[in-house]
Amino acid sequence: MKMNSAGIAGCPPNRSCEESAARNEQFVGECLKKIRKAPDAEDGLKRLLCFLGEQLECDRVYVFEEMDRQHIRNTYEWCRAGISSGIEELPYVAKKDLLPWYGQLTKGENIIEPDVELLREKDTLIYEFLQPQKIQSIILSPLLAQGKMYGFLGTDNPPPEKMEHISVVFDVLAYFVCSLVSQRELSRLRESYSHKKRPKTDALHTGKTVLLVDDSPQLLRLNERVLRPEGYSILSAGTLWEARTILHKTTPDAIVLDIDLPDGNGLDFCRELRARNEIPVVFLTAHSDAQTVQEGAKAGGCALLTKPYQMEELQNAVADALSGVNIKKSEGIVGKSQY
């Protein structure tokens, strides 16, 4: 991909700008070499972030990906020595906390803020979000493909003298990061397909059906990939209305239910369900507060997983929920709960 000869938008074509453009193009070339040497897309993303962080002398370099209607998830990062992990401290972010920036990113605009302290007055909400994380400056570039938002590439506390260089480089690299994310998803789909082709005699839960209810197509696909190799048959619904339609036709052995849905609340849906039958329910939520956990237990859920969760956590929660049903059927007692 050839970069603009000016290197930086609005820069007059002179020797200095030509040198800057050449430097940017050379740096992007080095980044692409790192990606090509990687054995797969996942490793390519990690190598790229490490190279960017070390060469550009930032505190953090990271990728956030779309999670659901309300959140984005920190999926990859590189941190300078002595800098705390953003994935551990802030695994996901509510989109509303990044307004109006998130709206600008969806329009294809980069976010370049050399002095976060200046936001104290003009963008109070963003300032209050960034300041506790000790972010003094920040650059974000959207990951867009065919007009669809997949997330963003970002860096915290880049050196002031490298802000323009980084913004231009990120603007180009965002395309390749988006491509790597797509390749990773394709690889996971192939892996899922290979699982489908294997004999199911070794699967632990063959014959059991799980209904997944979530408004995020990405999470539905991810959860299906996690559970199907365990032997489950999977049904999917993007709304509570779709879930009710499925339940009128069949009775699954367990339900994995998002709490926040566009046409209602998962907690209320579970209470409604309890009035008719006792299908075990595993709740998914972006809220980790004690009140949500208590409400989930009162609504009749078997477990509550906070996004983002590990694959094993989902597998174990569903398996334990089904085990609770078996205990209940055989011993006539209330099913097990992970609360």
C-alpha cells in the first residue's frame, strides 16, 4: 500500500515532508515483515503490537474489538515494562464512556489527543475515564471494513515528537490489523468445522441441546464454537422474541442468556420461564456488581458469567447447570447453583 507523498495531511510537498513520508512508508514495511513471519494471524497481531510498542516508545499499544451493542473488548495489548496490563484492569469498555470519540471512530476519523489534561473542561466524561488510568496522551485509529466497525487500534502516552508519525502509521496499519482479525476468525471457523467432522463418540454432552440468547452475532458464534465440540446441539436467538419462538417449538436442556437485550431484560425472561418450566439458565452480563449477581440468583439462574469470560468458564457453567438438573430429577432437590 503506497502512502501519500506528503506523509501528513495538509503538509506542503517539500523535502521535509517527502522524508517524513519515506520514513513512514519504511516503518510500515517493517511492520508488515513482522506480520508475514508470524505462523498465524493471532501471533501476527501480537508481534505487530510488540514491534510498535518497542519502536514507538509508547506505554501501551492495544486492539479493542466490538463485543456487543454496548461494549468493546480489549483483546490484544503490549505494555512497556512497569506498566500495568489494560486487559487485566479494563478488559472491556462501555461505548458510552468513549462518547463522542466512539462516534468519530465509526465515521472513520482518527482520535489524536496530545494532552488529555485539556479534556478536563471540554470533554469531562472522557477525561474522567482516562485520567485514573494515567493516560496523558492517546491515539486511536478505527478498524473499519466495508463501512462496518470492528474496533480500534490504539496507543497510550506516545512521545509528543512522534504523535504525527504514529497517527499516519496507525491509519495505514489499521487496515492490516482488521485483515488479521478477519483471518483469525476464519481460522477459528475452520477449527470449528474440523470439530464438527470428528466422530462425536468422545463428546461429553452428546444429545444435549443448549439455547444461546444474545444480540451480538459475534458472541453467538463464539459461544457456539466453545460449546459445540463438547457435544451439544446449539440453537441461537438474537432477541427474546426469537427465544420464545424457539421455546414454543422445543425444550432445550439449558439456556445461556444475555441479561441486556434489545427487546427486554434477561432476568425478567428467566422469571417468566420459571413459571412454566425449570430449564437451567446461565446468565451472561457486562455488569459485575453485587446487585446484578443477587438479582440473577433470585431470578432462578444457575450461574452468572461476567463478560469477557474464559472458554472454560462457559463450558463448566453449562456442564454444572446440566448436572444440577440431573441431581434435581434423581433426588427431588433444588438444582445446584454457582451463586
